[in-house]
Amino acid sequence: MFFFGTNLKMHGTVAEHMAFIQKIAPDIPRDVNAFVIPPYTSLFPLSQGEKPVQICLGAQNMHWADEGAYTGEISPTMLSDLGIGLVMLGHAERRYKFSESDFVIRKKVIAAAKHNLCVLLCVGETAEEKNAGLTEIVLEHQLRVALDGLSSLPKLLVAYEPVWAIGEGSTEAGVDDVTRGMKAVHDTIRRCVKPQSKVPILYGGSVNAQNCTQYAGLELVDGLFVGRAAWTVSGFTTVLQQALSIRNSTKPEHLISGGDLNETAL
Ligand code: PGA
């Protein structure tokens, strides 16, 4: 089972997102866990209309409280009300452009567990942290603060997204960097997620049709989380098909062991 999704960030209109979802759906194979994370304005109409079954819709963020005096925020209760089952937490743009701390993210993870929402938890080091040799320490810290010692964990996916590789003008990550980050994420999850269960780890950050095969072919990569390159129908389907071509040719064991991921199927 391969995970593949896109975060549409603050782009597009309801009509564009509706057309996008309808058009990408037929090209998504059944053994792919596909998800699209649109802005809230589109989340509502998309969740109410007829949505292709092969695509899971997610929210880009949420508050930790069920309700309250939090102007401009959306609560887990509101997401559940729409039937939304997936929420992205800790995206680099929330951490660094909106000063969201690890401890705020932990509160949101706890709220997601309470409301039975699947969390796509994003972690990643900045360029300064990487250059200072702190990649492993930063990833471990972000994951531990978000997850360690929680009495109840939500259904969980983790996306490793180095901050220096995200968005326009960023640096494309090399295979060595991705392998190193994925290993740190994998090792920390093994230590702090109890009881031990398979947590799929996705890679994200400037993934596109040219570089996706080198990431999708890595042993620890269970899926790809794509931004800009997947915002068009042809972009989404091309990156997905390229990624699957390398998976299916070089890593049949992933398909064979797909049953292990049922627990985390979206
Ligand atoms: P990008 O975005 O693929 O456009 O770099 C990735 C992300 O923000 O998750």
C-alpha cells in the first residue's frame, strides 16, 4: 500500500478543486492510499458532494479545543461534523510562518486522538539545523514532543519534510539527505510509539515528476507528500505513476506486505 497526497495550501477556488478531485480519481489505483488536503473553503463543499471513494480529504490544520473564543480557528469537532477523518499537523509553514510550537502541535495531536482523526504529522529540520549537524536531534525532538507518553495515540502518518527542501526557490534534497532523515524519523517512532505499530512515513519537499522515483524507491519511504508538482491533474497523475513504476519494479515486498498497513489505510 503506497501513500500519495497533496497539500493545496492557500491556492485555488472551490470549482477548481472540485474539478481536480473528479479528474484525478480515475487514475488512482486501488492499492494507493490517496489524499488531498484543500483549503477549508473547499473542504466543506467537497465533503458534502459526491466524492470519489479512492480519495481521502484532509484539513490543513485545526485548533485543539472542541469550541471556544478562538476567532479564525477550526475545531476537531467541526472537522468531524463534516465527516473529515484526516488532519495535517505541524506543517513547516505553520511552524515557521505562524510560530506554531512543538507543544501546540502536541495539544492538537491529543485532540485528534480524542476525536478519532488520523494525523499527518509533518516534521523537518531547517537549513541552519542541518548545517549545524542537528538533523537527527531536531527530528527526534519534534517527534517526541508531539507523541511521547500520550495515553492515546491517533491513527498516524508522518511526513518527513526538510524545511530547506519545501517550496519555490528551495533546494532539492539528495537521496542521502532523505535517507538520513527518514532513518531518524523511523528510529524515533520505533522508540516512542507504543504499542508498536506500523506508522507509514512519507517523504515531502519539492517532489516532482523528475525526482520522485529516487525517493519512492527508498526502503523507508512508504509514500510521497507533494506540493506544487501535484496541483494540476497531469502533475498529480504523472508523479503518482512515476512513483508507482519504480515501486512496482524494484520493491515488490512493499506490495506483498501491504496488508500490514490496513490499520493505517485512510
Ligand atoms: P512542495 O511542497 O512540494 O511544493 O515543495 C511540499 C510541502 O509543503 O509539503
